[in-house]
Amino acid sequence: MYNNLSIRQKQIVWAWAFLAIPVLFYVVIRFYPTANAILISFQNWNLLGSRTWAGAENYIKLFNDPVFWQVFRNTFVYLLLGTPISLVISFIIAYHLDQLRFMHGFLRMLYFLPFMTSAVAMAWVWRWFYQPVPIGLFNNFLASVGIPQVEFLRSTTNALPSVLAPAVWAGLGFQIIIFMAGLRAIPRSYYEAARIDGVSTWTVLWEITLPLLKPTIVFIVVFSSIGFLRIFDHVFNMTTNDPGGPLNSTEPLVLMIYDTAFNGFDMGYAAAQTVVLFVVLLLVSLLQLRILRDR
Amino acid sequence: MAAVDTIRPTANAVLTTQAPKKPANMGQIIRWLLLFAGGILMVMPIAYMLSTSLKWPHEVYNVNLIPVEPTIENYTYVLEDGRFFGWFINSLIIAIATTISNILFDSLVGYTLCKFRFPGRYIVFIAILSTLMIPTEMLVIPWYLMSQQFGWLDSYWGIMFPGMMTAFGTFLMKQFFETVPDDFIEAARIDGLNELQIWWTVAMPLVKPALAALAIFVFLGNWTAFIWPLIVTNSVEMYTLPVGLSSFGDEADVAWELIMTGAAISTLPTLVVFLIFQRFIIRGVVMAGLKG
């Protein structure tokens, strides 16, 4: 029967034979759970009893929950600190590294190495750094030069930046590599023309390099923003004795979701939080694409 | 600004130094020294992790980087305990299995979407692409229910199933199959190969660099994955390295040098692989970053 088919029909048969398992996978493991998450967000359910309809109750509860607003604020602080800081640092390093030849590969390796580490492992390493005297490395250094101690993870104001630091550190290598690829793509002739015209280095940077790097910048901004909005591993591991603490000052949305679902077993409420996360990610990405593309 | 959009970075370019050879002047020397200092600073956390894992307890809180009397005592202790060894094996099995699955399925789907013309092609493509926008965290609750219903909790399959295929990998492979000329495929058809053979013996060898890039990303992603393994595992024996390390560090009275040893055990494999295949991995990361 197969042999009677035309070449085009054979192609259709093969294509769907190849796609059968993957399509099943995407339907069962991606689309159905997405729909289910949205459905659960409108229900009350503690994992043991039955699922009962709750209407918009979970969402109303969420928007009236002061902890949620604290968490929402924290999540955006991670984004608003993390994205610009890592963008600027990685650009400066990539820009200068691009102009060096001596041991170029070695320097690049040093900067890239943290990207290959595990977030959980490094969260514990940094957590040790932040401990008070006589344990933590940073405070021991400060003590040895006579500077007063800094409360890194125990202060409500310092804890969030302290947790953010290893996340920025681990992501820099990737961004530097992407920036360098972007810089290499700019034709040398642009720079030569500018040099012949006697344009200053600074003007070249602002008028040629940065505008031509726009696609790279858009990619890095969107990519790293999504990462910071979904921060979890670092926060969870650096504050295991009081997840998200002290006083919820480091708690991001994903940690609240985890806590509500798997410690509080309030599945409906947690699902509503995941829907909010989804909407936030979508809006932030679209907004960034819009602003950055149009300019 | 049309010219701007046509400028596309390429993965190989990052490996070649394009900077013209300038005579070493003062500015270049200062630039090099600053970048070198920054690079050393970048690897300091890793260096301190390794150094502390080689220190005796009484030396741990000294700030010296080089241990006075290096010891592998911490490693012997942690490995004799047995749990870390088990977690290491679990992580290895899971990372390898998901990598193989992604290599096969992502490329098969990418290839089909790229080289076949059939009704539904566009819809399948858009549907798969749209899953990129759905964050994992939104799916963990339904996945947990599913695992509970089907008895997948606390098993390898339970840890692995969400990552067996990725839209990112599919899209990456589709992009790379565009570079495989249709003539090659036609020629193979005339030679009497069936479509499965053409994919495996003709197309796949031509996209090896992309497959390697995909493998690196999937392996690293699953080796370091935390939130889902944390949710789906209950028993200590089923933990992966990150989940195990997290629970180990959280135990009362665990000494910092032992935590650093555990951290080193979970980080060293990927670091060593990176140091061996450095050029290759950087090219792969750029490739995946730019095309994916």
C-alpha cells in the first residue's frame, strides 16, 4: 500500500511518523499541564481532598496578601538591579577583551568558568563567604584590614543584593561571550572609515559600536531578565534556615510558589501565583522587545 | 537601519582574535593587567571552594588561598559516607539520558519541520515554539500531580520526563538543518535510502557541531537542575547532586569544609570537561545563544 503512494504522500506519512511521539510529548507534558495550571488556579485544593471551584478567590486573596506584594517587589528588585549591572559589566569586559591579543583565550576562560558551575554549589560557597567572623571569608578579610563587619545575609537591606551577587557573577561569562561575538560581527571597514575621518574612540563607541550591537543587547537584556525574574536556586540555598528571609526580604516569586505548593499544600493558591509569574514574564519580555527594537 | 539587521554574529568569529597587532603601549598593558585582575577575581570563588575542600578543619577559617597542609581527608570522608557517590551517579544517569533523548528527538523534529512539506507543519512549528514562553515553574504543580497519579514520584523517570525534549533544542536544530542542502537529501532518496536512514546517515553528520552545542546545554542544564528534582524526589537515595548538596548543607553541624567538598564534587566534572573542550564549548554556547 505504501508503495502506491506518490512521493508527496510518502513525505506526509514519514513526517507524521517522525512527529508522532514528539507531538504526544508536547501535548501531554507541555500543553495539558499549562491548561491544568490555569484551571487549578481557579480551584481550591490541598492535594488530598477533592478539587472544588473557587472562582477568582485565589487571585483576590493574592492581591490582598501583603507578603505577595513584598515578594513582587523583591522579584522586580532582582530584575532591576541584576539586568543593568550584568549588562554594563559584561559589555565593559567584552569591549576591552576584544581589543587584546596577548593570552586572549586564557582571559576569556577565566571569565567564562563561573558559567560552567552549578548554582546550588556556588550558592553554598557564597553563603560561606558571607558568614560573620570568624567563619566567613569576606568578614575575615574586612577584619584583617580593620574594617567593621558587614551583616550580609542577616540584614533585611543587605540580604537581597548579597543573594543577587552570585547570580550576576555566574551569568557574566555567557554575556561576555555573546557580546564578543556581537563585536566581531561589526565589519572592520566601519572602524577604518571612522579612523580615517579622525573620529574619537568615544564617538566610535557611541555612534558605531553600540548601535550596531543592538540585536545582541536586545538578546542579552531579554534573556537575563527572564533569568532574574525566575531566580530561585540561589535564594533557596543561601537562606535554607529561613527560606526567603530575613523577614521575606529576599523572597522571589518562584520561592513563594514553591513554598505555597509544597510546604503549604495550597495548590490553587500556588497555581494562581504561577499564572501571575507567566503574565509578568510575558509582559516584561514584550515590553523590552518593543522598547529596544523601536529605538 | 536595514544594514544593522543584516549583521549577524557568527559562532566561529569569537574564537579568532581580530584585533590588529599593535605595538604594546602603556594603554594596552594597563588594559591587560586590569582584565587579568578581573579574571582572577572571577575565579576566586571557585578557587576558594577547591582550596577549602583541601584544608584541615583548623585551617578553614584562615583566609590563605593555598592550604598549608593540603589533605584529601574531606573527600575520603564525604565519599565514604556513600550518599554523595549515589547522588553523583543519579545526576550522571539523568544528565546522560536527557542529553541522548534531546539529541535524538529535537533533531528529528527540527529536521522534519525543516525538510518536509506536509499539512500541519506550520501549526506544529508554532505550537512547539510557543512552549518557549511557558516557564517551568508554571508546570511543576501539574507535573507533580501527573507523577503522583502515574507513580513517577521519586524515580529516575519522574526526574527526567519534563526535559526529554525541549523547544529550544528543536528550534536550534531546525536552524542548522537549513544549512544542509536539499540536493544531498534528494540524492540519497534516489540512492534508495528511506527517510529514517537519510536523517541519520546523511543529515545528522552534517550538523555535528550543532548537536554538540545542544548536548552541552542539555547536559549542563540537567546536571545543575534544582527545583524539579527537589520537588519530585522524596528519598535521600533518589536525590540528584544539587538536591543532595542542598540537604547536606542544611543538616545541623555540618562543617563548612565538608560543604565545600560537596560543592566541589558537583562542580568539578563540568569544569574539567570545559577545560578540556574549551574552544569547542565556547563556540557551541555562542552558536546556541545566537541561533536558539
